[in-house]
Amino acid sequence: MSDLESLRNLELAPYILKAMALINVSRKVGGNQFRHSFATLGILLDYKYINDSVLLKAALLLDFLEDLPDITVDEIRQIDFESYKVVELVLEVTRLQHETKPEYLQRVMDFGSHNAKILKCADRISNLTDLHRDTHTELKITSYLDETEKYVLPMAKEVNKYMWHELNDLIQKRREIVIAIKHSLKHRMMRWLRLKRR
């Protein structure tokens, strides 16, 4: 089946309707989790995962169970003939309540399926794209970049070298943002000290 035929036969509408509940979940960078789901889906399409309908459907519900804890997996399992596989994948990339962020990422890195790692990489590319100094502190940005290097880059290296390159590029650009923040703070501090001495 060609890419065009795969896209033509892809039935995402029921998953889009389900994911619309994420419109009510806001993101610190602005917008909402529904848009983030679509960004993750777009990244997967950009990387030509057109023939993997389960992966694409899971992208729409990526943060669903974390952000909407009242939703049950049974609701998702009733969507269509692939929904059991979609739920399995979504559960793989869902952080459990007792897990710290490092424990969660280590679990996905060590035990996640091939598709779970691809989905996590696409999710992280979207999140890094939204990581800006006007919405996150220098400490938060640095910590997120360190976390990406430690856990997500190894996943990308294993599953998709092009994602690995993009993640590296995003990390480098965001580290430049951190340097710019430090430079800006230092400049403001020196200016304030000069004014204070007058």
C-alpha cells in the first residue's frame, strides 16, 4: 500500500473526537494538550510513520491518561478494532503515579517497545520546540535538556537516527537560550549595580 493510500484509509476521526477532551488541559507554554497531541502526530507524519496506524492513533492520546485521570482505558478500548493495541502503547508511555520522572524515562528506555520509544521521541521533539525562556526558568530548561540527553537521546539513537539528529539540534539551540539568559541576567545585574553606585 502506498503512503497516499495509507493516509486515505487512516481513520483518525474517533481518536480526534476522544482527544478533544484535552482542549481543557492547558499548557504552561500556552495552548492546550490537544494541540500538543496534534504536534506529536505531525512529527510522526513528518518522519514518514504513515503506515503505522496504531502509532499515529496513540499520538493523539499520548497524555490522555495522565491529564484526564477520570478517563478509563475501557473507554479508549471501545473506539475501534485497533484500540486495544493503541491502549497498550499509550500505557507504555504513561507515567505511573508512583514513578518519578527519571524512573519513568528509565523504564521506557529499558523496557519500552520500539513504538513506545518512537512516540516518546516525537513527544520530546514537540516539547523541546515549546521550551522557551519566557515560559521556563534557566534551571528548568537546563534540567529538561540534561534529562533529554540522558534518557531520550539513547532511545532516538536506537529507533530513528534522524530523530536523534533533530533532538541533538534542539538541545544545542536550547542550550544557547540558557547562555543568552545568563548573559542577559549578568548584563542587567551589572547595569543595576552601576545605577546603584550613582
